Amino acid sequence: MNCSRLIHGDINKTPVLPVCRKSVSMNYPTTRKTLLEKIKNGDEIYWNEFYNRYAPIIKYVGRLYNFSETECDDLVQNVMLKFFNQSKNFTYQEGKVKFRTYFSTIVRSQAIDYIRKNKKEFSGDFEISSFDTQFETMFMEEWKQSVLNDALDELRLRVDPITYQAFELYGLQSRDPQEVAAVLGIKKDQLYVAKSRCSKILRETISRIKAADEELDFEL
């Protein structure tokens, strides 16, 4: 997993700190366990957070199988409706029942149903076994990206803006340290300290997440 995939920008322009998603609060990111419990209790605010967090993963699956944007939106709605209807019966047991597995099953079944109902054409005959092989691999990659986004959101809230920007530009984008220091108005030593501090926090956060899902594998 390459963190640099997340970052874009021009160092010749004054860097702008990426804005957190609208659903982000000062105690973000909400743990999946808390999030699911709030949804089961009918909390609309947490439902919006859930939607913002997982809709991109669903759309990614749709694009993987050549869905149009409209079809991806349809898939998102189908998955969310299915999840909402089933959420009251799902009990999150950290370390026992992986939410990732549960959610991927819903996404997979809804994608296949959509393909069948709409007779969507692929190169050659559509085979479930082929779909499964690709789905498991690609879903995991996108899931890891989502988890990493959550970890970076948490990091952003735990350090001051300059420290995060220093880490973003130098640690994630591997920009020239002298240029980054000049743009941010700090010394290079401060830049190195910012990278070290943020890297430590990010590793700790990822380790905590991996403890609940040992199949996640990150390269930081």
C-alpha cells in the first residue's frame, strides 16, 4: 500500500491542507463497532458517515466491472438498502466477525444481482468463479485504501496543521525537504521531526486496526 496514492498537489503553490469529510468530528474516526451500533439505533448522522466512508468502495467495485457512473450509483443504493435492512440483525464481534467480510458479501451479491437483472455484457460469458477471484483481490485492495484514509484522517486531527502538511509533502509525496521547509516556513530539522512523529502515530494507528483484522497488510 502506497500512501502517496492519496496525495496530489503542486509544491510551487501554497499548499492547502486537505479538508476532512463533512462527517468528520473531533473524535473521528468513529470505530466500526461504534458506527454500526449507532446505525442500528437509527442515528442519521452516523448513517451519513457510514455512507461517505463506504460508498467509494462500492463504486470502485462497479467500475471494476465496467459499470457506468449511473450504474455505480444504482449499485451503491442497492448495497446501502440491503445493508440497512440487514443491519439490525448484524452483531459486530471484534476479532470474531469481520465487518469487512460481512460487507463484501453484500457488495458481491448485489453486484452479481445487478449484472444478471440488467443482462450486463462482459467479454465472453459471465462466470461467477471468475468474478469471485477478481472481486476478493480488488475489494481487499480498495478496503485497505479506505482504512488508510481513516488512519490519515485520525492523524490529521492529532497533530497541528503545519506538522501534518510537512508530513504530507515530505513524508508522503517525497518532495525535496529544502523546498518543503521553505514553503511551510520551518527549518529542515522541524520537517524531519514532523515526519518522524507522524510516521510513529500512523504506524500505531495501523497496528491497532490490523489487530482487529489480521488479513490487512500495509507497507508504510
